[in-house]
Amino acid sequence: MAVSSHTSGSAPRQITPALTAAFRLGSKLLAVLAGVGIKAYGLAGSLVKALQMSRMISTLSGMNDRQLAQIGISRAEIPQYAVSLMADD
């Protein structure tokens, strides 16, 4: 016994030009939303890195000169040291 996708006695649905246009519009809208999502994801990643950098510089700045010397940097080298640590991620 064959199974039909439409009910008995009714005509099969046809893809009209309006339906095709709606599908194309929906496809374009999804592509735009995906592009926005990708950009937002990249922006969020940049924001997280900036926050991590700020926290690292703040932590290092809170150390005294003896502690900084123990890790091999001076107070003036804190920004460059933080950048080098972030580059290793």
C-alpha cells in the first residue's frame, strides 16, 4: 500500500513564485543573522581578552617591587609582560 503525502481527494501543494520568494527572503535573513552572530562572537572574544589583560595588569601592578623582581620584571615592564603572557594563550 502506497502512502501519499496529501489527503485523498485534494490536489498536491504547488510551489508558487510567492512561496519561492519567501524561502529566498528567509534564506537571506538567516545569512544576515549568521553574519551578525559571527561578528558578535568576535566582539565578545575581544572584550574577554581586554578584560583579562586589564585584570592581569591590575594584579601585577598590585605587587610590590620585590615580588616583581622575583618574577623577573620591573614596574615599567608590566604592560609588555602582560602582552607577552596573553600572546601565549
